[in-house]
Amino acid sequence: MDECIRLCRDVADVASLHARFMARNSNYSTELAEVCAGACEECAEECDQHDADHCQRCADVLRDCAESCRSMMSA
């Protein structure tokens, strides 16, 4: 689960940064949305490999987050 934990922490950091950039209407928000979507997707794939309920819930939420980020990129 080391990789799962590392990826979850990556997502938390990237998503937090992206939220701060969106709040100040940064010109870099679109690029961060792409990075955040990629991190979410990679982490969701890793979480899916574990049977723990929290991992399965995490994977579901991460897929929703990735979809939201992709929507922001095309807006």
C-alpha cells in the first residue's frame, strides 16, 4: 500500500494547489487541472487494486474529481 499512500498524498497536494490557483483566477489553472486529473486517474487505478472499502470509495471519488478537472479544461 506504499504506492497507494504516496499517490493519495500527491493528489491531495496537487488538488490543494489547484484550488488555490482557481481561487485567484490564475492563468495556470487549466494546466493544473490537467495535472490534477492525471494524478487522480493514476491514484484511482492504484486504489482499485486494494479490497479495502476506503480504497474503493477513494477510487470512486478520484474518478469524479478527474472528470471535473477535465471539464474545467474544456470550459
